[in-house]
Amino acid sequence: MTYDDIIAARARLAGQAVVTPMLNVPQIDAIAGRRVLVKAECLQRTGSFKFRGAWNRISAMSDAERGRGVVASSSGNHAQGVALSCKILDVPATIVMPSDAPETKVDATRAYGADIVFYDRMTEDRYAISLGLAEERGAILVPPFDDPFVIAGQGTCGLEIAKQTRELGVDQGTMLTCCGGGGLSSGIALALERDAPELRVRPVEPVGFEDFGRSLAEGKRLSNDGAGVSVQDAILTPKPGKLTFSVGKRLFGPGLAVSDEDALRAMSLAWQWLKIVLEPGGATALAAALFQGEALDEGPVIVTASGGNVDPAMFARALGAV
Amino acid sequence: MTYDDIIAARARLAGQAVVTPMLNVPQIDAIAGRRVLVKAECLQRTGSFKFRGAWNRISAMSDAERGRGVVASSSGNHAQGVALSCKILDVPATIVMPSDAPETKVDATRAYGADIVFYDRMTEDRYAISLGLAEERGAILVPPFDDPFVIAGQGTCGLEIAKQTRELGVDQGTMLTCCGGGGLSSGIALALERDAPELRVRPVEPVGFEDFGRSLAEGKRLSNDGAGVSVQDAILTPKPGKLTFSVGKRLFGPGLAVSDEDALRAMSLAWQWLKIVLEPGGATALAAALFQGEALDEGPVIVTASGGNVDPAMFARALGAV
């Protein structure tokens, strides 16, 4: 899992993934009190960055592997990335989703032709269910983050960030990433290590789900207690991945945590000024840039606006939040 | 007003305007029953394409002209384009806006530092008010559409469209433009005439405001009766411009008209699948692509998603429309 793997991923993704724009508007800068560059991954295919990693993993499979089919578990963004990749490559897909996943994510995943199996997020272990299904069906598990191909795929976002920030005259600053299991964060960090070493990644998580931040502080992988609830559904993970944490330990700065209220406010401000649609867990990094400036080093901030798959009712709630 | 003016405009706009992305998602294609490429001008600075023309006009002024200041009339998008250009170039700006302009547009225009003068859209003539103010203040009028610099500035959007469609393998098809006075439509048509001659521009207007479509059909400039109402505020103009109509007469195909209901439905679908924020008058062309396919030639359609400046209440209304 090196920089070269990310370069290889970029070649696989060429012509498939969108090179998403880097947005910057004065109104957001004014609220944050600094320059804020927004990597609009909500404009990626399937509405989140997850298509990158899924495509990189599945398109790298042999014909024999593809014939076996794929199993993945996801609250909805990885699900769509896997489902669309499988649809394009004609690979059978089974997706394990929590029964409380946003309707829009379930509908989109189904529309890409995937077979969906629901589980109860409070009482069942999605990893065990996925493993069981993979075994039963002879299929290949595509992990949501802790996989070299998946991390390298997400890392292509980092290659774009390095190029785009340079073009905008930014070569030093803080790179805030919406962080669940750490696939995007570690992929970006590996890309920036080579291409923009003065941009330091800091992972941003929902309050109550700061497993990555606490793990970084303690130097070892720690789990959340599982009691928390949050509307930032895309990035609610129990524990950092082994691979992602090994990258994070070496390359990440300290973590940050964002309340649901602030995530919703960031969604509303992204709607108003950036004209992009974000889901709560896709606005987490932007929220930290907007509302936690005192915790950041001076200088510009780059944020991932990682996803935009959200139900209308939640979006309307966000619009009422500012 | 030629292709070369658009090339000159592109040079002025370099580093100032955003090269906005061309979006394409399978769900929108499926609804339209054809390929739909969406030029996301809502991601332009100030949230609409209008920054292009305003910047091209104002940045081309001499120091003496800039010192006199600028007057413009607009329901809010041209207003913001002019106000931001003036702010950057340190030119005093007076903007004449209808008293029923969306609050978000008024607030943003004021935030760019412009002086705002309101008028009653039903009883007063904005052109006369603007002329009077320009005379009184010794300022220069920047027309919203019927001006060679403004048209050439909007035409830079057409240069990008020609390049982006070519990269996506599309060199033949219908180019649907959200059309008020015709600045964007005619600018794009002039650019495509040279760079993508097999893409034919067809202007799309709100039902009840089809002055351009009727004028094209009759071969002469006709006015609306002024009795209509529409939420597509960005493109409610009384009559085609002289310059824009002379271009349109030569280069446009027949016009189309979109109901408010369909514009709101298109906003909602753009929110859901494209993850962009559109205002009603910025979704007009997309609505025609989605819901009036029978009126279009076969083949791909390109649409301008021209603006995204909309009040939360209107947006929430759109989200409930599908």
C-alpha cells in the first residue's frame, strides 16, 4: 500500500471516476476566518468518493474472481460504489445494509441492481453477516475501508487535491477529512505525503464516534462504546482499520469531533454558498473548518465534502438549522 | 461580437471564473431516456454564470471609466456578478432590483458591497430607473444581456461546453439553455458555431414568458404581455435583446417553454442525483430535457444549470415536488 498503488488506481479510474472540482467561495472563507478549499466529492459518481475505492478493487479482479460475485457491507455510500462498479463490470453484488440506512441510499443501491440484505445495527455484527454471506455464496468480500485496493482508490482523491491546491496557490495547510474507518483519510494522506507534504491530514469524526481520534491520542486502536447515536451515518464506524490506522499513526495530526448540529449547519451553508448537496457525514470536515477554527493551525484549510446522499426530510431539517 | 471576442473574454476571465464541471449521471439519463450532460454553472462564482459577463465588461473598463462607477438592474444573479466584479476591481456599484427579488439574492448582493435600489416590477420600468440613476451618478450602465462584452463573457461558458462535450464523446446533439434576455444563449451559440457546430442551441423559457420562442417563430422581436407570474425569477424578461435576437435568429432552433411545476421537479432531481443546488430559473433547461423529450431531436442533450441562488422555503417546496 504505497504511493505507486495510488498511481495504479488512478489509471484504473481514468474515464470512470469524475475529477471532482475544488470549490472556494468568499462567504465560506469569511465564516471560517481563513481560506477554505472544498473538494466536492459529492459530485463523484454515486454521490460520494466511495466509487473510487470500490471500482479500484473490483476492476482489478480476474474474470474468475468476478464470476464469484461480491459481498459488501455499508450504510449506503460504499454500497452504491460497489453496486455501480459491479453493474458496469457485470459482477453479482450482495450488499449488507443497516435497516435504518437512509431510504435514498437503499433505493439507489437497489437501482444499481444489487441484492440487499438488511441487519439491525444495534444487535447484529455486520462484519460477521458479510463474512457468512461471502462464504455461503462463494463471493469475495469488498471491505469498506481496510483493504489496500480500497485505500489506494480513495487515495486518487488525494492526488487531485495535491494538484488542485497547488493550482490555487496553496501548498501548506490543514487537510480535514470526514473520517469513518479511515479509508479516505489514509488514502489521501499517502498521496499528499509525496505530492503535497506540507498539507497535514487531520481526521474529523462525529461526537461520540471519535474512535480514530482517541486511537491516535493513545497510540493504539480503540473502539467506540457503541452507545452513541448520530445523523452522520456515513462515518459511524466502531474502530479504526488495521491498515488505515497504521497509515494514520504515521501521518495524521490529532483528530477533531463535530456535533450533529454543526454538521447540519455546515450542510446548510454548503447549500447556500457552495451550491452543493451534502449529507450530514459528508459535511463533517467542513463543519470543523467553519466552527472549530481555534483548534486549527493558522493557514488555509482543505476539506473533503465526501458525500451527498441524504433523504429530503433530513435535508429540509438542515436548511432550517441556520 | 464574434468568436474572437469570446476568446478575448476567456483571457480576461482566466483565474477569476471557475471552469465549471459537466455532470452526467445514469439516473438523470434514465428519466430523460437519453444522455443528459449538465453544465453546472451554479458552481460558478456568485452561484450563476452571470459573473462571466459582468467581469468581462467591468474588467475591460479603463481606470477613468471604473472611477465613474457602475449601475445595473437585475433580479439578483446579474446583480451579484456585477457586485462581486466591482468589489474585486474596486468600482462603486449601484444595483436596481425588484422589491420581490429572492432574499438570498438581495443579501448576497448587499454583502458584496453594492448599493441597492428597489423598484416595483409590476408598475415601474427597471430600464428607465437604471438609466436615470446612471445619468444622475455619472455612472456606466452594465446591461444584463444586450451588450457585446456581456454576451462574449457568457460565451466563455460555450467554449467550455464544446471542450467538455468533445471529451465525453458527444459532438452532435441539442444544447438547451435557460433563456431570459438571451445573453447566455447567444454567447454559447456563438462559441459552438465555431467549436461544436453540430450542437444546436434551443432556448428554454418559463411558460408565459416565451418572448424569445415566439420571436424566433415570427422572425421579429415580440414582447410578453406582462401579465404572467412565475417562480423562475432569473429568466423573466419582457423581450429579447436586439443583439441577442440577431444571434438567435441566425443560430437558434425553436424555443421551448417549461412550467413552474416542472422546473421545481427538475430542481428536486438535480438535488437528488446531481448533488447540485439549482434555483427554479436555473433548472428550466434541465426540466425540458427531462420532461419534454418528445419535442427534441434524437441524441444527447446538453443543458445549462445556470444558477443556484434560491431561498430555503422555495427549495424545500421543490424537494416536496417529486
